[in-house]
Amino acid sequence: MEKAVELGGDKDGLEDCLDAGTHSKKVDTQMARGTQLFGVTGTPGNVLINNETGEYEVLSGAYPTASFEQIIDRLK
């Protein structure tokens, strides 16, 4: 939360959203799909997908931007 506020997020709005569980269902659904379809078992877990070819690559863990750029270039 601190980082979001530091970057300009509305602290009260974020707290209200978390307390109300506004996006809980969407998060739970995406987590389940990530596990079932791609084997993602932790956070951060990222799936980079080429929507045209269907090729994908799973990137589990915290990586620098350059790692994502390399995968995106490879999937083009």
C-alpha cells in the first residue's frame, strides 16, 4: 500500500477497495487459471502470451524489465 500511495494512489480509496473485497473474485479466478493452465504456484507469477500464435512463457519470480523484453521479443 505504501508504494501505491507514494506513486500517487488514493490511500482511502485503496483501503476501501481492499476492505470491501471489490476485486477479490477476479483475483481468485486469475490465480486459479494461472495455476491450472500454466502451473503458476506463487507470486509474482507472470504468463506472457502471444495471442496470435498461442505461444507462451511462464516467468516465476521477480525479474528485471530486460527479462520480460527478451521473452516478448522471442514470442513475436
